[in-house]
Amino acid sequence: IEITKEYFKYLFEHLNLPTVLPYGDMEVNFENFQEIPLIQSLTTVGSVPAEACDTIENIIAFLKSKNVTVKPNLNLGQLQGELFDEFVEEKLIDPTFITEYPVEISPLARRDDNNPAITERFELFIAGREIANAFSELNDPLDQLERFEGQMSAKDSGDDEAHEMDLDFVEALSYGMAPTAGQGIGIDRLVMLLTNQHSIKDVIL
């Protein structure tokens, strides 16, 4: 997160850009970075009642009360992700790091040492869209195999974004991988933000 903030500072200094930029009818303040755990963001940003975030039954009931179609057989983490997508993401205007992603929606990320239900992962959102995804790599082959099996169950339940099984990767992990982490930043989306363009076709070249 700190490296990402430094990157944006470097970018704005070298492009000689003001730190407050228009994007459509919004204004984005690139000096106002925030950091919020995903579950906390559901209530503080998305105004979802706390009791509607903690069990499968409560989440499904809340989504149905808001006329949101619920895919069948989603687990708790996936349903919390649905709440985030529906009620939080578009409200994240200034740069916001969403942290502490549930294990169920982070199939390649390492578990948090203090809370095995969440992962060492963040995503950066600006102007209501995801700009970056980063996490500590999962390097436990047994945990990775279980995650892939969970993803296959999710795919069978209709999750189009579920990760495919990769037994070659699991075998490679079994030989050992050093602690590592990485981040992907959507450069095309970033250029759209900096130039106030709303079609990716206008910046992709």
C-alpha cells in the first residue's frame, strides 16, 4: 500500500497533474487515500446493516429485499463479495484500499496469520472502479489444493469468475516457494482516470 501511494505521488509529480482531477461528474482527490477492511466497508460505505453481513441466510434475505438476484449455492465469502459489488464499489470515489478479503474470493492469496478467514490482500478502487489488485502469494500446497477445490464447487454453482483447477501449480508449490507478493495495476483504466476518458477504446492504443 505504501509503495502504491509512492507510485501515485511520483506519477502526478512527473506528469505535472493537479492532485484533484475531474472524472465525469465526479472529482477525485488523489491526496485522500483511504484504507478500509472489506467487511467494514459494507456497513460504513455501503450502509448495509451489520446483521445482514454475517450469515448466508441474512445476506440472501437482505439481497432479496433489495431485489438483487442471488446466484444459488454461494458461500459466505462470495455473498459478502456480492454485497460489496452491489452496495460499495461505485461509492469509492477517492482512492480507497479495500483490505482483508475473505478467503473464499481470494483463491491465490495467503491467509492472514491472525485470522485464517481472511487473506493478505487489497484492491485499490478509484472513481467507483477497481484499479489494482495485490496480495501475498499463497505458498502452502495443501491449502492451495483446498482453495482450488472450493473454486471448482463455486464454478459448478454458476460462478463464472471461479478459478480453474491447476494441479501442475499445486505440484510446483509442493517443491517449495519463497514468501512473495505482487500487484497488478490496470494501466488502461488508470489512463482513463487521468485523462477523463470513459471508453477504454479511447486509451487502449
